[in-house]
Amino acid sequence: MIAAVTFDVTHTLIHSPRLGAIYAAVLARHGTQVGADEAGELVRAVWSEFACLADPGHDRFTSHPGGARGWWHRFLLRLAEHLGAPPPSRFAAAELYHRFGSAEAWEIYPDVPATLAALRAKGLRLGIVSNWDERLPQLLARLGLASSFEAIVCSSQVGVEKPDRRIFRRALELLAVEPEAALHVGDHRLEDVEGAIAAGMRGVHLDRRGKSAGLAGLAELPHLIDAPTAPAPATGEAAGPR
């Protein structure tokens, strides 16, 4: 029986549809011109680049000498390098840090509120497990989502990142459930599905783009949990220890 469900955040519960436009506008105010589409592509490319270099045993934000703000400033410097532009000032990085800590930069996916309500109606305990900096709890509160969760665990709190099992285990401790009674949902196969399985949980891959066999949306999740058996790992839906 599943007693608790934990969720990734970005591209699972929320997304930033104006990501490129926000970066382009801020950079323009600080002397660097770039189109919104190109800015969005560069943000995703630099994030992937940094993710490949990250050590899950150490949270990237708190392990940076300048903390989360310093990490995001380095992120912006790398983006400027890709553009062949002069290094943006710390004021540009500070403005972006503030913008993406506000609710206005984000949107909740339409299927999220009803899904969370349905899961809570079943008596399930809900939590967050996310590779995020210290802004996450307050951001979720500003978006009106924090009250749905009994545990909000981000990498900057624990000092490790998904797929390290310790970040999942911290959430399980706060939710007071055993790993085999918990399921984690996220859009990343390695960080979310494999990380959850390594922690003894079940993992559900969410693919909102519909390019894999994973769940196309969260509306299906309550029905999946009610199923008598979980699909095998190869389906990309629910997987876990046998």
C-alpha cells in the first residue's frame, strides 16, 4: 500500500513559460541583447552543462563559495560566455535571482491542484523532493502550494542532490513512512525515478511532452496508485523494488 507520495518541482508541478523572455529583458537592461527564444535555449543548455558537472553528494548551491547567489551568478557568466558577451554584473544576477524567487515567474500546471486534492482525499501524505536552492519553500508558499505538503525537502537543506538516496530518505523521515510505502514522481529518469528506487521507494516518470512511455500528466496518478500492481520499470510509469 502506498502511504505517501513525493514530487519533484520544476516541470512536474510548476514551470516558467516566460523563462527566455525574463532572461532577455533583464540582460537587455544590463547591456546584453539576446532574443527570448535564444535566451531560453541557452538557459536550458547551461543548466544541462552544469548538471553534468554536478556531484550529487554535494548540493551545488551551498557548496559554492558564494552560496546560491554566487552559483547563479556563475551560471549567468557561463550563459554570457556562450553569447560571446561581456560578463554581466552582479546586479543582473541579483535581479534574476529575485525574479525567479517570485510567483510571477512561474505557473502551476493545470492538473496539479486537483491531483493533490485527490491524493490528500485518499489519506496520502505528500512531500517535495527537489534540487532547489533556499528560495523553494517560500516560492511554493507564494504560489499557494506549500499547504498541500507535509514535507518540503530541497537539496540546499540536506546538502545532497537527487539521485542521492539521502535526500529521499530525509523526506521519508519527515513524512514518517517506510520507503516501500512511498512513491516519488518527477520528470527526470535518473534523478527522480532511479534515485527513488535507490532509496527503496517506487518511482514514476512524468513526461509532459509525451515523448516517452511515462505519465503524460498528473491526472492519471491517483488511478495509477489505485492499481493492484505497479507497471514494470521499462514502461517508464511506476517502478520500484520487487
